[in-house]
Amino acid sequence: MKFVAEINVMPLKELLDPQGKTVSNNLKNLGIEGINDVRIGKRITMNLEANSEEDAREKVEQTCKRLLANMVMESYAYTVQQA
């Protein structure tokens, strides 16, 4: 069966996000008010084949832990649905 995974990888809230901080500061410089915090991460779409949704979730989990996210500095969340 074919599945599509949507994965979001974000810096941990406890850590400084220099890219997000730069965007936040520049929004103020542009006169855009009311935005207090910006966090910038990655969005990954992955097409995969698996025997079941559970198997697909396990593949995505392993991919996130071993390759896509730096577990010391980032967190991740994902959805998996049949294609």
C-alpha cells in the first residue's frame, strides 16, 4: 500500500532559533506589529510503501529519529495517510 507522510521538524522551544529571531526582528522593522515569536523549521513530505499504516508509521518514526531530526536540538511531529 502507498502512504504519504507529512513531517514537521522544529527547533526545541528551549533553544534559541536565530533564523526565527531574525524574521521576528525584521517584521518589527517593516512595521508589522503584534507578532511576538517566530519559529522556523522544516516541512517534509514523504511518499512510501508499507504493508499497513502501522508499518508506515514505524518507517516514518525511524526516518525522523535517525535522519531528519537532530534529537538534541529539534522535535518532530507527523501524520501518515493512505495515498
